[in-house]
Amino acid sequence: MKQNHNFYSNLAFNIAEINIGKTKKNPSVGCVIVKNNSVISSGVTSINGRPHAEYNALSKSLNFRDADMYVTLEPCTHYGITPPCTNLIKKKGVKNVYYCFEDLDIRTYKKAKIVLKNKIKKLKIDNRNKDFYKSYFLNKKYKLPLIDAKIAISKDFSTISKKNKWITNYRSRKVSHLIRSKYDCIISTSASINKDNALLNCRIKGLNNFKPDLVIIDRKLRLKKNLALFSLTKKRKTYLFTTSNNSKKISFLKKRNIKIIKLNSLLTKDNFFDLFRKLFQIGKRRILIETGLVFLNQLLKMNFINNLYIFKSNTKLKSNGYNNSKKNLIKNLKIIEEVNVNLNKDKLLKARIY
């Protein structure tokens, strides 16, 4: 029976998605090993980036001789913290290696075919996986993190309810926590956190240990002192960017294990580039923006947002809803897809910005 390359390749991407956002500077890679048209092993890049997916798949006590490997990204060929995966692939006697994306790391880029010779074959990328490594390629090419955002709106495009804390339903909020888990950093503002007393963690069983680091934009140091998030800052990396020199407030925040990073200004596009470069330098590779419309509109106008997730309620708020900023940008966004997930009449839409 002919082997279905597309099936096993997509399976490898499904496995890679498990740890996306949790592998620090390394990309999350999925690996599937097939023998006699059956999957005999699989692996994903480990939490924090090591070991690699190929190592995890090949480290089991199995006979891999003459097996086929499907891997989402070109196997590494260089010595780093660990030996190259191509060494282990050869040692284990894998017959063929099928991969989808070339690794932009110059230490490996297009070198696997030299090391593995006729063993390695590049597959056509399935359309649904074409953007899988967008964050990694942005990281490598521009030395900047991927910046996505999410927001909740009513059916009539209000983002704030006068009567309720939440606009969307319980199921939408759970899916929003799942989305958070795929990023290594959340950015919010003191205004948003003060209003909602937000924790900005992943309140799903099994995922709360993977809450992203938190970055708070607080130009004038207006963060309240009695917030719930202070219960998490001793176990969670939290950074606060400010232009203020209020020594008493800075001292208060430092005692709560919040790292203060001073900015000269945060008004222009160049200022925001400086902010995102600083975050890249401290290891942030995938950022999710969770703020109100004022800050989000600013980033949209400056073309910093790659993808925007919109949780849209099935209910109109009418006079009970309002916005702190113009809603035209949100109303006029080009929706590229409705995500296929059951949200009990709510919808999850995805907009592409550029």
C-alpha cells in the first residue's frame, strides 16, 4: 500500500502544536516515525527547547532501521548544547527523512541534504500549515517577536459592557485561555488590568503551569496596589515598562518581584520597535496582546499586529455597550477565517493584518 506522505506530515504538525509557545528560543518541531505503514514513534520539541523532537522520537528502545521519518522542520546539523539530530538519524538507520520547512538558522539551513544525502526529501507544505513557523521566521529574519492580539466584542461591536464583566460566554473564555498557552508572553496595560483585576493566566486544567510571562505597559505607574495578579508574580516572570520615575511605586512593585524597565517614551512607531526589540533580547518570541481598543488601535495603525483573534458574542449590547476608542478599525478588518470551534453561538474569527 502506498504511504500517505500528506497524512503523516500533518500528523507531525499536530504534534508540533502541542508545545508551540513553550520552547523558548527554539521552534516547536513535530516528528513522526513510520515503519511498514504504521506509526511506531513520535516526538515533539521538549518544554524550554531541549531535547529536540527527533531525539525524543528516536530515544525509545525500538528498531528504527529502514523506517521513514516525517519532521516539520529540517533536522539540525550543527553542534550546540546537544549533538546534531542528523547524527542520531544516521546512527539509528532511518531510511528516509521527509521534512516541510527549511531551518533559517544559518548553522543548518539546507545542510541536512548534504549530511543525509539521498535520505532526505522536501515535501510540499499543506496549505493549513503554511504559516506554522511564521513566528520562528520573523525571529530569525528580523530579530523581532511575532505579535498577535485577541479581543472580545459584542454582535454590535462594543468591547465593554456596562452591566457585565464579560461580553462573551464561558466556552469562549476557556478557548481564549487555550490561545494564551500558545504564546510565551502576554502584553497588557495597567488600564486594562486595573479595570478587570485580570490574572491573564491559563485557567484550564493541565495548562496553568504554562502561563506566559506577563508584560505590563504602565507609562505613569497607575497600576493599583491591591490586584489579584500580585499573587502570581513570585512564580511568574512579570515585567513593567514605564516612563515614570516614581521611586515609591517602583519600590512597591520590585518587592512583588516585578522587573521594572524604563522607557524614554512610548508614543511613536520607533518607540514601539524599541519595546519589542527589548522583549526579543530577553527571550520573548511569541507575544499576545490583550488590551482595550485604545492600545490595540495604536498597534493596528502602526501595523505591528500579525493576526487578530476576535471572540464575537451572539448578543447585541446596544445602549449597555461602549468603547473607549473608535471601533471602525475592528469593523473594517478583513476576516480570513471563522475558526471551527463550538462556542455555543459565539464565534471565533481570525483577521489577518498584513
